Amino acid sequence: MDFVIDILVEERIVLELKSVEELHPVHYKQLLTYLKLADKRLGFLVNFNEHILKNGIKRVVHNYVEPTNNNKLNAFAPSRETDEAKVN
């Protein structure tokens, strides 16, 4: 099965570009799948069909670890404990 990342920035950040009325869960799942298959942590879902572009940019982090008081410095260290994603 082939997949095509729209844009890969500096071999680290995946950009998935859309022009849709509204973003749906399937769009987030598509980006998360690309992050998993490409072994990347950070991606942005960009919907160009917005009056103000910044309203159409969503950040998705694969294997996000919620910071606690004990691990604030390690919050962005890679973790393979979960397949969950954080969407901002």
C-alpha cells in the first residue's frame, strides 16, 4: 500500500493539506497514520478553505506524553508507550 505525504519539512514535520468545508476525524486519522508510517512525531493539518488561514491549521503530535510535575523536561522525549495523538 502506498501513501503520499503532501509536504515533509526538514525530514521532521508532516504537512497534510486540505481544502474542505470542515475538517473531520478522518482527516486527523489520515495525518496520524502518515506520522506512524513515516516514524515522525509532529504534523500539521492545514485547511485552506478558511477565511482566516490560521483558523485552519491544526497541530497533531504522535505519541504525545502529557507533562506532569515530575517529567516536565522529558515531556517531548519520544515515547512508544501509547499510540494516542494530541491534537491542538
